[in-house]
Amino acid sequence: MDEAMTMNALKSELLEAEHILNTVYSFERAEPNYIRCLEIIRGAPEMRHQVFKLLTSLFEANLISDEPLAFLMHVLRWSEVREWAEINIRMMSNPIATGRPLEKVIEAFDDDWENQEFYELFSKK
């Protein structure tokens, strides 16, 4: 798969997962999309920076919520995503009121991430 196809496939999976979250309200039904995202990302390690840019730009444009980003970072633990979230919280004028989505992304880096209980992948630990 070439670079453009990889990025389009990843974006498509993320947007489909977000659609599921917004219409069916089911973490479990979005999980297969997240698993496919992980497969795409792991299949193109040389594209890490492009993937980082895609994930953060989709989040900043409110095209994906904190949940897909948190799920992926619970597995991947990319330091640049954590740093990006921490910097964005520090730049907020009122992080207590508006920073919760980014806090959820940061919390996903913890081994005891609260949302892992909703996913089959993490029940196999």
C-alpha cells in the first residue's frame, strides 16, 4: 500500500469508528476499527510522523473525539502525542473547563486506563 492509500485507509477507519461512537454509542462496536487502525499504523512504521499529524489534525478539527486517540495511545504510547496533549492543555486559558478531552488522551498512557475495561483487546491481558 502506498503512502496516500495508507493514510486514506487510516483516516477512513478513524472516521468510521467515530461515526459508530456518535450513532450507536458503543465502544465495543468501534473496537474493530481501532484494531484495523493499529494494523495500518504498525504496517507503516516509517510513516509515524504523518500518522501523528493525521491523528492530531483530525482531533483538532473535531472530526474524531478523544476515544480513538486514547485507545491508540494506550497501545502505542507515542511520546509525541502525550507531549502534544500536555502542551495544548498548558496553552488553554481555562483547562479545567475545556481540557478534559486532552486529559483523557494523557490518561490512556497509564497501564490502568479506565476505559480499557470496555475493550476485548485489553481483557486479554
